[in-house]
Amino acid sequence: MRLILFFDLPVKTKKERKIYANFRKLLISKGYLMMQYSVYVKLFANRDALKNHISFIKKNVPQEGHIRLAAMTEKQYANMEIIIGGRSRQEEVITDEPMILL
């Protein structure tokens, strides 16, 4: 399972920028990879681990701003399409698992 986390936090004041930076650092420390600005993705072994992590995110969400979560299967994630400069291509699947060559 993959969890895609989208967030939009205010960054007008120094305090807001610090909250933004701390939330971003929290995501990275928990194994998230940045897909785009304010869009992060994390891999989970199963739905239970995903649900537990969503509870963690809810406990650590900043008071202001918006956070959206989208869970998807590996197959759905692998079928995601990227469009760059008018061209389209399949996105490479990024995982935390080591690659085994046979």
C-alpha cells in the first residue's frame, strides 16, 4: 500500500515557516519521499500499518493549513502517469525494499 500525503501550510510568518519545516522534517524522518512540492509518498506493508500511521499523522498535524491523504495499492501507484513538457510516461516505482537481481 502507498499513502500519498498532500499538504498546504501557511508560510507567511517566521513561526509558520518553522511549523512547515518541522512538519516536513517529521515526514522525512518517518520515511516519506517527496513526489512534488508539498506532496509526499510512503510505502506500507499492509493496511493495518497504514491505518496506524494515519492515526500518527492525525496526532501530529499542524493546527493551521490543510492535509489530504490518499491510499492506493501498488498496482494503482504503478499505473500513475507523469506528463512532462507535453509528453507522457509511466512513473518509476520507488520503494524502500532492496532490489534483488536473479
